[in-house]
Amino acid sequence: MDDAPRPSDPEIIAAERVCQEMRDIAKKLPKPDNTKEGKRIIQFGNNFFLLFLLLLREKRKPSSDIGEDSVITKIYLRRAEELPGGKWKKFLEENAGLVTQINKILEQNEMLSELTRRYVILLKDKKTLELSDKISEEISLQSIRVEIWDKLNPLLKQASEAMAQCGIKPKDFYS
């Protein structure tokens, strides 16, 4: 039996639950290489990944559930679908395996977003600030982030090149 004193502050108790949720999410992700701690993240094509994220979300849900009329959907996915000559459809057909690989990493990135949301909850409260530092270090939050982008960026570059081969200007989707 653990004889350590238990916190009685409801905010600390809630924060410890958030930390446990973060541990649980982190276990679902590949173990990061901690040598990447502190490495700067650069996203290939800035927000180019959003095109594929919207494609993934649309695949999961009917378009009415992802905000058919949202600005981001219009800017990225609808613009791709409206390219003349069926270029987007051709790209998707010829690169289905690549899109699947991108989707797998984007799903990990969504879990990272869940980790980050919880981390920010801890970070905003003075009482839980110390816990935010501890859990971030414990699960190697920054290394997870770097690991995901190190995997995603080459796939996005490959997708950009494949789009160009299909007659699509990938830079039209960079922002």
C-alpha cells in the first residue's frame, strides 16, 4: 500500500487524472526517440497536411459532419476536388498507398493534439504548472511531436511530387 500523502485539492486531483489520460494516450503512440528533444519542427508546405487531414476526416464522416461550407474545407479539399480533368481523383487512385501511410501518421498527429490539449489545461493553472512540466517530460511530449513530423514530412513531400506528376500544382495547397 502506498503511504504517500494524497492531495486533497480538487484541482490537483483533476490534474492528476489529466496526467493519467496523457499517459494512456502516449502509450498508443510509437515510443519517441528522446534524442530529438528540443529539435525545431518544420512542417512541409506549412499547412499542406490539412488537405490530407480533411480527406481523412471526410472518409470517416459524411461531408455534412465536417463542415462542408467551412473555409478550411473550401480552401483545401473542395479546391482539390474541383481541379479540371479529374486530376485529384487520378492522384488519389495512383497514390492510394501513400495516402494510407499519410493517414496513419495523421491519426497519430490527432492523438498528439489530444495530448497537447490536456497539457495546455495543466499549463494554464498556476496550481498545476509543475505537473505540466513533469508529465511533459515523463511522456516526452516534444519528442513525440518531433517524431510524428519527422515521419509525416517526407510523406507529404512525396505526395507533393506525386501531385505534380498528375498535373496538380501542390504549392496551391501550401499556406
